[in-house]
Amino acid sequence: MQVRKEQLEIPGLLRIEQGQGNLTRIVITSPLASAEIYTHGAHVTRYEPAGQPPVLWMSQSSWFDPAKPIRGGVPICFPWFGPKQGDTTAPAHGFARLMEWEIESTSHSNGTVVVTLVLRTSEATRAKWPADFVAKYVVSVGAELSMQLSVQNTGQSPIRFEEALHTYLTVGDIHHITIEGLGGANYIDKMDGAKTKPQSDRLINFTGETDRVYLNTTSTCIVHDPDKKRRLEVSKSGSNATVVWNPWINKAKAMPDFGDEEWPGMVCVETVNVAQHAIELPAGLTHVMTAKVRSWPTK
Ligand code: TA6
């Protein structure tokens, strides 16, 4: 049963309102940072540390429609990533980002505001995925943004799922940034027939559409952004793979909810368990994956 709005709001720190598209939006304004979370998809759409520019990127062309995913912020991809194998009618990246999550609780401590949202098995989820689960998403907004996705198998048999916190980051210019942390890892290159290749250079540079699944990596990634004079750090736990994506010119043009000229201003560094890193979860157990995003101004 949904907890009442009045019991969830925290005067001066957290309010609940109708946001874009009349979707329910949680607005957090604390001394440390401000943020917005839509209950549609439990979708974090904004995170701004105090005195700093936005960390998360949002498309100006994003839909805010109960039947469509929001473009930008941190989509939750679950229980599959990309197209669903064997079902061309299924939504890309699973159903979690298309469903209404329930706000279970809110709290605050020393300027950090915490929101817990829940998605439970329903007829709608079973129609797409025959599993019993409870997904909990704990978002902590403070000097860093922490997002913890836990999935409990509440059924009687094992379940297998993929998951991603598909983080869109704002950058000054994709041509000028580098990403540190994945040197030496192998990656699946989705732009070259899904071939597996070594990331031989210590830093990732961008010269075209980039769509890579880095394997067997628990590393923290650092996005060096000389134009915005900052580095964005994406650290994680409970995740063994990282996706790096920029659609570049043609793919941006092909997406109606992505402005044609927006691609230079963003990069995705995604905290994932996909492909050979999909989660096999025995009955009764819970898996937890966490992503933390922090912005460090540089000289
Ligand atoms: O994470 C990269 C990716 O899988 C790309 O292949 C691209 O499809 C992107 O996700 C966006 O997917 P979406 O369904 O949100 O348009």
C-alpha cells in the first residue's frame, strides 16, 4: 500500500509533485545537492552537487510518457539489457524503466537525503517475465549520488536476469573527454559485429559512435572533462561489467527522443551485469548492485 505523500515529504528537503508529462516527481533540495526522481521507472533525471553544474545529462527531446522511457538521467534496465532474446515485441532494456515504482520511504541525515522505491511482481511483470521478485532502489543524494538496486528472488526456483544503471553524464564536448579505468579490459564492440577486443590504451577517446560492453571489470571509471574543468567518477559494487556509449551523429538523428545536436554533450558510463555477467539468483536470495557518481572540480 502506497505510503501517503504527506508522510513521505520532508519540509525544506523533499517534496513530491506532478512533473513533466504530469508524471510524479520527487524533488530533493538539500544543502549538499539537488536532484529529481520520477516514480515512472524510478528514474533519476537530475543530480547537481551544490555550486556545480548538472552531472546527469537529459535530452531536451525526452518523452515524459507512462508508456515510454525517459531519455537521459539514469534509466534502470531490468530484467534484460538491449533487445529481449526471442521476443521482438518486448521493450528494449526490460520493463523496469516503463513501470510505476512505489515510494516506500524517505529519510535524511547530515544533509544527505535518501529515497527508497520498490517494484514488485505483478500480472504485468509476469506477462513479460515469469519470475517472482521484489526490486528495491535506494537513491542517496548528497555530496555524491548513490544508487543501489537490489533484487530479491521471492519465488521457489532460480531466476536469471540482466540489469543496468544506464547513467547518462553531461560533458563539455565528447571530442575532448577521456575515460580512465578500463585499460586492459576486454570489451564487446557492438559497432564491429560484437567482436571481443582488448582495451589496449589506458584512456578511451571518442572519434565516432561508440557502444562497448567492458567485461570482467569492477573498476571505477573517471571521465576527464577539460571543458567543464571537472572529472566525474563512477564507482560501483556488485557489477562485473561496464558499458560505454555515445550515439554520435547518425544514431542521434535516428532517435526521436534525442536531439540531433545533443550527442557531443553526453556520454554513458553504465554499471551493468549483462551477457556472461547476467545474474543467476537462487530462490530466496538477494543480489545488490550499486553505482556512485561524484564530481570533482579540477583546475
Ligand atoms: O547502453 C547502450 C545501448 O544498449 C545502446 O545500444 C543504445 O541502444 C542505448 O543503450 C540506448 O537504448 P534505448 O533503448 O534507451 O534507446
